[in-house]
Amino acid sequence: MRRSSFTDQPVTYGAVGATQAADLLYYPPKGYKPLERSIRLGSGDERFDAAATALMAWGVQKGSGILVTDVNEGTGVQYEGVEFGPDGTPMRMRANRPEEDVFADDGTPFVRNGMTAVLKIPFGPFKVSAPIRVVYVIDEPHRRGFAYGTLHGHPESGEELFLVERHDDGTVWFVLRALSRPSNAFYRLGFPVLSFMQRRYTAKYLRALHPASSA
């Protein structure tokens, strides 16, 4: 797939940023299946820093056997959405916040806002192409992560959040939050297979950053 075929496309769903909602499991966008899983990675600043660094260099995807291809660095500008007044009336667009380029020790560019890529997901002897766009990045003292949304050609329509966070007790957790549905009639017919693949890769994602996976 040529970069020009997807980098300027919009995501294929309307609820951009919905995975930021802590109550997504209870109030998902209509027609979408919500998912949230978490796993403890350890404790302390070093574990948080190591896990966050790996995460932002596509460590969850690569650690799950997925190839990250056709990466386009994007704009580095986050879509902030609309500001609402006290009565819920839309007021104005929030100001965009640019971000700096950051690289891992091996030179891999960290995930940044607006970045696009094509994930090559193994499926038996084949690889399924799944184009995505990063829709927001979280960069806080105790929370690091990003979410990507699906582009045209992805088997699913929706968004996934990958987050590493350190709690007040010092424990470090990886959180996966997602909303999805089949992207078209073809994949709706194959929903049982699609659902199986989602469960399989959810399990892989949860193991990808765990210290035991590199032991």
C-alpha cells in the first residue's frame, strides 16, 4: 500500500477520543463493542520508564508479532475537539498543541499525534493489512500512552488505547481500552473469526510489555 493512499484519509468512525472515557464499558458509542483489560507490570520508576519507552516505540505491537510498516511521522498536532459551555453548548475548537520529535535508543521514532502506519497482522500463512492513525497521545508524569483509530481498509472500525500508568502505591500497570465493530459487510459475515482474532491479540498485547516476556 502506498503512503499517499491513506495518510490523508479520515478515520472510519465518529467517536474520536472515546477511549479516554473511564466509563467506556458502560456507555460505548452505539453499535460498538467496548473492551478494557489491564495487567500489572511491576513497581517503581524504572519499571514505569522502561515500559513507557517500549510502548511509545510500538513495543506492544512488535511484541505481539505484528509488523509496523509504512510509518508516516504525521503532524505532531493533537486533535483537541470542541470546548463546551456550562450548559453544554458548543463554544469553539480547542487550541492544538504541537509536540517535539522523540526517538528510542535504537533510533525508532516514538509514536506521535497524526502518525499513520499499516499494521501487518499474522493470520495463518497470511498477513492482514490494518491501516491506522494515531488520534491522541498521553504524556503525563505517571501516564504515558497513545490511541489509534482505524483507516479505510482496516478489518475493524474503531479505536484502541495503549496506556502505561503508575499508581499512587508505586505499582505499574498496562491498560488496554478499545471500541470496535466490523468495518464492512464482508467482515460482519466473518465476525466469529474477527472476534477470535481480537481475543487472541488482546492476550498478546497484555503480555508484550510484561517483564516475564523478555525473560
